[in-house]
Amino acid sequence: MMSDEGHAQEGTVIAHYGIAVGVRFGSGEEVRLPLRRPQKVVVGDRVERKGEGLRTLPSSGVLRRRDRHGRVRSVAAHLDVLAVVVAPIPESPLGFIDRGIVAARVAELEPWIVVNKNDLSEAADLFEELTRLYGEAARLLFVSAQSGDGLASIGEGLSPARRSAFVGTSGVGKSSLLNALLPDLDLDVGEINEVSGLGRHITSVATLHTLPGGGELIDTPGFRDFGPVAVSSRELAAHFPGFEEALIQPCHFRDCLHLTEPGCAVLAALESGDIETQRHEAYRALLTDLQRAEEAEGH
Ligand SMILES: Nc1nc2c(ncn2[C@@H]2O[C@H](COP(=O)(O)OP(=O)(O)OP(=O)(O)O)[C@@H](O)[C@H]2O)c(=O)[nH]1
Ligand SMILES: [Mg+2]
Ligand SMILES: [Zn+2]
């Protein structure tokens, strides 16, 4: 048998099973490879196989989050777009979209909000509300995995070669959207619990899929904790969604945190009613969270 020792082969990680990864090589060949030791690798990463070894190549466009225990988790790599999926049922946790948009902007990804289940009657109000709050910050898509409405806009936004990940709480329909976009795909989808209104964490493995018109989409397991990672207070102050218009005229101080500073453009907009009290409170809560996480890490 011929050995390919010494001959390096480059590929893309298309699935992560914990103890093994699925890799697609340039030739189109897809292989499941065991991880011989704990290794930093996520879906979307470029890897190099040399003999038995697998090396993760340096990456960019990595989306990371802090889970409820404060641990940093990588979601996916080499992304261009972050698509936060929401639905009228189940509702997303308070602040989830804010965190997603901030994470995307800091990682230099284009933020999208995909409002799924637009076949449900409550969806129109949700879409209107989110457009009001996030219209300046993100691209909003109004779709239904069930009826197929609006799905073409997802493919068009990623064509010919952009990569996105679906993130969102369990049950909003991330896997259903992928199944609807790719007729040959058959990802498991779950039921919503009638009592709690929550999804049941059906997807446990992140997987990457190529769309018919080009572009790629990563399905991820649902999560509720989207703690910011490597976001400074100043970055949050610059990137919080909904402050765009107020900040066209910058604050007096360049490092303004929009709390009590004189000459603050955000506080002026709050005063005049252009920014809602609730939005400023959401900002302050996220700032506090982030400063706590920084302290816990000893910064
Ligand atoms: N009415 C309606 N229901 C939908 C739609 N899309 C998905 N669902 C339902 O929502 C439930 C959850 O769908 P999934 O695709 O499993 O959700 P998920 O976001 O992948 O959930 P996790 O894998 O647990 O993170 C299923 O019962 C789907 O049938 C839609 O467009 N309209
Ligand atoms: Mg799923
Ligand atoms: Zn300010």
C-alpha cells in the first residue's frame, strides 16, 4: 500500500463530533477523522493532514461566545455573515440579538437577523418591532422554513461564495431552514415543548453545507447564552445596535461609555426620546456583564 506520509493535504472542517471531525478535501473527498488529542478546531477551520496528524491552520472570522459558566466557546471559523435566527415561538432570551450583533461587528462579520416562522400570525409584529430596533444595524430577513417564503433571499445574500452560520436558541428552526434550502438534506428537527415553549436541543453537532447557488451555511446547536468574548467596553459603546444615528455626531469624549459623560450624543438622544430608555438600559446591562467577565479573567 502506498503511504501518503510526507504529503500534506489541506481541507475544510465540515462537521465536529467532539471526538472526530468531518473534513472535506480539495478533491471533494469527505472523510471522518478521529481527533487523537484535544485539539482546537471548529467547523469552518482549514486543516492540514499529514500522515496521521491533523493540524489546524490559522483562521479569521471566528465567532466566539461565553457560555453560562463563563467558558469561551468557538462557534465557527472563516465566517463572512452571522445570521441570528429568531421566531415568534420560542422567544429568544432578552439581549440575545444585541449580543449577536455586537459579536458580529467586533469579529467584522455582517450581522443578519432571520425572522423565521412567518407563517405564524405573531410573526409580522415581531418583524416590525425588530426592524424598528435593528433596521440600522443588521439585514433583516422574513422567512418561513415551512412555506418556503423568503428563503431565496438567504441564498442570494450568500451567493456566490460567502459563508454564514445560523445561531439562535433551540427550536427557532435553524435546521428546518437548512433542510428547506437543501432538498437532499435531512437534518433532525425537533418539537417545541407545549408547556415551556422551549425547543429541545435537537442539533448537537455543528455542520457546514454548500448552497446550490454557492455560499455556505453552518447549522449549530441551539444556545441561550451569548456572552461577549474579547469585546472591550469601548467596542461595545461603539457597536451597540440602535446607537448608530445618535453617534453620527460623535460624543465629546472619544472613549465615551454613554453613562454620565458630558457632551454624550447617546445621552442627548435618550433625553430627546430618539433612543428609548429600555435600549439604554439593555446597553448598560450588557456593559456590566462584560466588565464582570473581564474582572473574572483578571484584566
Ligand atoms: N410554523 C413553523 N414551524 C417551524 C418553521 N420552521 C421550523 N419550525 C418548527 O420548529 C421546530 C424546531 O425546529 P428545528 O429546526 O429543530 O429548530 P432548531 O433551531 O434547529 O433547534 P435546535 O437544533 O434544538 O437548536 C420544529 O417543530 C419545526 O417543525 C416554520 O417556518 N414555521
Ligand atoms: Mg437544529
Ligand atoms: Zn457617549
